[in-house]
Amino acid sequence: MRRRVMAAVFAGWAFGPLPAVSQQSPAPGSAAPARAEVLVLGVYHMANPGRDVFNTEADDVLAPKRQAEIAELIEVLKRFEPTRIAVEEGFNSRATARRYQEYVAGAHELSRNETEQIGFRLAEELGHETLYPVDVDGEFPLARLMDYVKAHDRMEEFDALMAEIGETVEAHTEYLAAHTVLETLLRMNSDENVAADVGFYYRQAHFGEPWNWAGPDLVAAWFHRNIRIYGNIVRLIESPNERVLVIMGAGHLGWLRQNVASDPTLRLRKLAEFVR
């Protein structure tokens, strides 16, 4: 009985007006409370692991030209003055900290992975003792969505959406080939690109119906993974003076930004703010 009452209370709240508390300005005449800052850096996977449905194809980040560009990016990120660096590796992994300590000691050569190319190099220059893995595995029920699409003769519509996503990723690949790492990341982290990326997920929610919410469930599963990642990020914050840099694949960027922007205890920062 108590569960039903609580469910009814929460259901009532769900249909009521929600106060706009996130990222609010302070009342006139009052001092703004200190808030920890979070900069989510969306990146392409520099080692080309091919784990996503569509993947930006990167040239060799170990080439001298790209190494100089990584150094340029590091200088930009240093202006944020991060107190902690979170990376896209399993939250319970000890390997990241071990490899970083070996790198600092001169016993580990950096791989092509962005965790090492950006995270390790920046952490060493800032004198950080470690980095913080925050990633979480999650379900991505694409097969179920595909089954729904095929069973309801909506393959042409779905293929058109997938082709649009593929074209966007191909455009990132072409852009990277003709631009620096920093220029490419500025493009990927732009508000316009982030909105389009999140929009692709929401458009997949159009595929479904009552009792077979295939598309909405896929979007919910992606949100579920990202809110867990977000939970791991906020656990790193010990004071309002923290500045956390989060280095994640660009597919997570819009969702993690939304989470930070919706949290009234935090201040969202963006890469473009630190480019002079």
C-alpha cells in the first residue's frame, strides 16, 4: 500500500511544473555560490578500435605532425587547470593508474589511445598522481530495434537515418584529414554538432509502439549508461573548487553535458572557452 501511495505522489510531481534550478543565476545582490566545474571533452577514438556503429577513421596520431597538434591541445586544456582527469576506461580498472605510473617513471611508451595521448600527457604536465576511470558497460539493444523496424516495414526510413549518421561521421573523417586535432575537436564539441548527435538518438525513439518500445528503450539504455558514468564523475568531486576534465568518446558528449548543465551544484565548461 505504501508503495502505491509513493508512486502516486511521484506521478503527481511528474505532471506538475518543474522549477528551473539548473545553472541558475544568483538572486540580485547575493553572492554566487561556489560550484565545481566540469569540462566534458568529446573526442574521436585515436587508436581506431572500431567499437561503434560508425567510426571516425583517424590517421596515425604518433606521426610527428599529430604529436605537435596534441601538444597544442594540451596547452589549451591546461588553461582549464583541471584538478582531476576522468577517462573512458572501466571504473573498476586498476590498469589505467598502473600504466600512468609507469609512464611517469619512463617505463611505458604512450599508445595511440586518447586516454594516454591526451590524459596521460596532460596529467604528467600538471603533476597529477593518477587519472580516474569512469566508464560503465551498458546494454545497447540495437538488434531488438532492428527486429522492430523489419517487422513493421520501416527499413527504408531507418536506413535513411543511419545514412545520415554515417555521412556525419564521414564528414568528421574528412575534416580531420585537412585540419589539426584541436580544430577537429572544436568542431566535434561545438553546440551545433552536439545537438545534432543527441538528436539522432531521439529520432530512433520514433521506432516503437506500446508494449514494444524498441526505439525508446534503446535511447533509455544509452541514457542509463551515461547517467551512471555521470554518477562516477560526481563522486570525484570533493569540494566546490574542483575542476574535472572528462575525456570521453564524442557519442557520450551531449548526454554528459546535459547531466552537468542540469545539476545546480556544478558549472559546465566547454573546450571553445579556452582557445585564444
